[in-house]
Amino acid sequence: MKLTIRKSINTVVKMSLEETDWATWDFMQWFVKEQVEEETLAMNLLDKLKIAASETVGDNYILIGQRPRQST
């Protein structure tokens, strides 16, 4: 889905450059910026999930929102 959106945005931006339609090009820059921010946010979240999934305490994996079990 996100790749389809990115391709669509890029297509419109490219067309606006080819047609020298600067008003459209300028308008589309907001969408480009938002798409970059969304993709960066998603990648950062995935990186954090990978780190959280790989951290262990003893034989117990730490899951987001869970505390390691106390040995009794």
C-alpha cells in the first residue's frame, strides 16, 4: 500500500516537472515530505521492535510491555 502511494506521488511530481507546472510541483512537496516522514517513522518503529525482540534476560524474552519474570 505505502509503495503504491509513493509511486503515485512520484508520478505526479515527475509529470509536474515535465510539464513545468510549478504550482502542482510545489503543492506535491507537502505530500513528498509527509511520505518521507511516514516511512522514516515506520522504519524506526521496526528497528525498535527488532531490538526489543532480540533482547533476552536469562531464558526469558522481553516482549514490549512485559517485565521479565522473577525467579522464585
